[in-house]
Amino acid sequence: MSSETSEPEISPAQVSAPAESSGKETPPQPALGLPTAPSASGNSIAALVLSIASWVIFPIVLAIVSLVFANKAEKEIAASNGSIGGGPLVTASKIVSWVNIGLYAALVILGILALFAIMILGVWGS
């Protein structure tokens, strides 16, 4: 009752060695015919980050600095002939900065009006 099962013999020529890699891998290439999006301008990213941060830290100062970066980014994007993107980021940073400046300016004006009202009504010193 002994049945011998024999395994097929494999010669060394039939075994393929793994391909050796040279250590240099090529990055994946985009499909031909499909346009790639231009990279965003660093100034536009900085402008958006500063405009958002201006709501928490140094409101008016960072909002003005954000507007400066937004203008630099706008000029950089226009001069690149489409190779650098970030136009929507510039627009968003300008909107956020101007809303921030307007809000804080309105709060300062309301505060000054409140102080005048208190002084006129004489509530402050009595």
C-alpha cells in the first residue's frame, strides 16, 4: 500500500531569478494627452494661511501682510503664463482678509462711539 508520489524535477534553467533592480525607480508618468494642473504659487498659499490666522493672532496686522502676499502671488501667476496656479487661493485670501479688516474696523468704530456715548451721558464719572 505504499504509493510513492514523485515530484517533478525542476532544472536550474527552469527557475528564473528575480530581476535585479538598479535602485533607480522612475516616477509614474501622467497619461499622454491629459493636462496636468499647474502647481500653486507659494505666495498664494502663504496669503491664505495668513488670512485665516489673522482671525486669531494679530487680526489687522496679519490681514494686511496677507494682502501683500496675495498681490505678490497675483503678479507671479500673471507673469508665469499659466505654469503657476493659485488664482482661487489669492481670491479667497483677499476676501478673508478684507472681511477681517472690515469687521475689526467696525468693532473699533462701535467701541469709540460707545465711549463717546458714555462720556456724553456722564455715566463714566458719576
